[in-house]
Amino acid sequence: MCTIIGLTLMTAGGLLAGAAYAKDAPDLPSAKQSGIDAIVQSELTSTGVASASIAIVVDSRVVYRKAYGYAQIDPRRAANTEMRYGIGSISKEFLSTALVMLESEGRLKLDDKVEIYEPNLGAAGQATLRQLLSHTAGIRDYYPQDYVFADMLKPISHEALLDRWARQPVDFAPGERWQYSNTGYVLAGVVLEKIVGQSVFQFLRERIFTPLKMNTVVDFDDGGLSGEDATGYTAFGLGPLQQAPAIGPGWVFAAGELAMTPEDLARWDISIINQSLMSPQAYHTLERETLLNNGAGTGYALGLRVQLQSERRVLSHNGGVPGFITQNVIYPDERAAIVVFTNADTTQAASAIADKIGDMLFVSESPEETAKTEFARKILANLRRGQIDRTLFSVNCNEYYTPTALADTAHSLSQLGTLKSFTLTRSGTRGGMDFRIYKTEFPKKTLDVVVRQWPDGKIEGFLLAPR
């Protein structure tokens, strides 16, 4: 359920040697397969995370599934794609969808005040269901620590949790600010159970998991993981990995209670891409960015972060429960998604892996793109020597590269060592021009090279930016 954790690093200690497992024949080009494997192995080695398990969706199909490293350290047990991991706050996507479904059926209104369904809340009762799901209700979060505090080792009832955190003064008036609150989701889960007369998990299984054939989902809050699944790990400071503590029932109810395989979460992502469970209007409700009372955007919808990256609409959420950190990223308009699960709560390896796979996934391998990359790489090589072919540049860019600019650029590049890699990571359009950003690795530094080019081929910008 944690959303931000400290970047505690550990040595890998040899945990990754030869440990990788793939299911079925992948449908990605071999170059992308190798690139993805290199990304994951590098991240696990640098962070010391025991394992990662991934699923990738392209064109609304799961095209790649693979597990890396060890699901258990001692005794060693290799990870495989059939193992479940706790997904933490990614669970919020499912609870939000359940409440949107109920609104579509006329069983509630998202703009109803919570006190209609749960009385005696005090100031928290003035928040709406929509504000609970968008983290704009002002209700204090019960779990900002990002570690397991002593009380979490014992069971807690929903009412006890609400008494301790929800039936208290709010941090701000509803709609005034955005502040992450797991408590709001516990309250929303209690409301759902009162309306449907079922547990949250039973309702999700009936309305979402079974229709989508998500057959591996279990209730993490009820001890659903078994010895056949991944073991969760934690660490203190820069110390070695050790098994994460088991928290008591009730602590992750509704806010982070699910565990499953990456492939099952990918099935969920496909349902969002295809809008297969609800009406288009209902999906619009789920995915629309929430605005504060003053009109400011929050970057968050209902259980989903929303943003634009390289002109692509992105829906995402990360998750963390003791021993597990996960990342789910959906590109609905490109009909693609990336799921990454890890079994250590010590680093943001899952999001780093997802980001890097995303960069690779949308890089075209066409001869045209290859030629453009080589063209840009040669310009960089010439700049390193203090040379420039001014016929390639626009008037503005030629004026930018004065003798002083050329000399400074050449000198700074010459200090970095031999170019190791030159890789396209982003592309798009702006101001009538195409732009491309290349990740440029040298032994001493990694740079972004930003190229802006007019339709006639003239280069308007060729700039270097340290990462």
C-alpha cells in the first residue's frame, strides 16, 4: 500500500545466477526480448531485489511473461510466472471500478456524502465517495510509515481502524487538497459491503475476476499466499534481505488486499483497454483526472494515476505491502500495458523496470528509425570533435552553435570517455517539429540528446542534457 519508499540498496549476493523462467513462446521480437531481459537482470543486480516477474501486453494480448531471480532465498526457490505476489495499492483500481459499477446500476452515486452510508464519522462524513477514491477527502492516512509498526502484527477490525483514523479531525476540507489516504479506501470498502451484502473480495471475484478468468487472485489480507508463491522480503538500512513480517488481518482490507500473478493483472489491463466490463461512460468516470475545488489538477482519477508521457495517455498505479513492491502501467490508446512484480519492499525496482521497458516498447525498429538514430549519433560524434555540417541545420540552430558553443560542447564531450550506447527513448511532436530524445551513455556520465527536426529535414535543435 505504500506509495513512496526509501531507496535502500543492497548487494545482490549472487542471487540471480542463472535464475530465469519464461512461460510459452514470446511474441516480441528477439531484440526486444533480449533488451527486456537485460533491463530486469541489471535492475535486480544493482538493487539486490530477490526476484521480478513481468507480463507485457501489446495489441491487447499478453505477448511476454517471464520471471527472474528467486522467489525464496533460503532454501533457494527460483521464481516462475505462476507465482502470486501481493500487489498492494494496485488493488485500489479494483475497488474503484466496483463502486463505478454500482453507480452505473443506480445503487449509489459517487457524489453522495459518505455519512449517508456510514454514520457518526464526524467531519469525514462530509466527504463524497468520489473524494474517498481520488484521495481528496482529507481523511488521515493510517499507514504513511512505509514499515510495519507493532500494532500491525495484530488483527484489526474495520470499525476499530475507522474509529482510530477516520472518526478524527480531517487534515483538510474535502476537495481542498490531494493527499494519499489508505483510510479512505477502507471506508469505501465498508460502504461497498453494506450496499452489496458481500465482502469486497467476494464481490470483486463475482463481478471482475471470474468474468476475466483471473483465476489466481487471492485475498492477501486473509493470508491468501501459500508456500508455492513468492516470499516477501525486507531489509534494515543497507543490510541483507530477510523475510518480511506477516501483518494481521484487516490492515490492508480494500486498500491493498489482493495478490495474483502478473498475467492475471495483465488480463485486467486488457479489460481496461478493451472497455469490456463497463460502458464507455463508466470507464470515462474511472479514468478522468480529479480536479480540486480551486480547479488544480491532481494527476489522479479513481484508483489510477493519469498523465501524458511522450504524447501517450498513461494510466498507472504502484503498490506496496510488506515484502512486495509492484507497478502496473497501461497505455490504453496504444493497447499496451506493462506489469512488474518484485518481492522486496526495499527499492523502487518495479517502477524502474516498468519505465525502462516502456521506453523500449515504443521504440520503432524500422529501417527509417534506425537511419534517424544513426544520423543523430553521427552529429554527436562530429560535435565531440568540434565539427558541424551547417547544411543540416536551420538558421536558428546554426546561430546557436557559435564558435564558443562548439568549443564548449566538444571539450565537455571529450571528458566523458568512449560512447557506450545511443538509444531512442522518447519521440513526439511540438511546434510543427518532430522531436526525439536519445539516452546517451558514456563511462563517466549519461546524457539525453534532444533532437528537433522540421518536416524538410532541417535540424532546429540538437541539445545535450545531463540525466
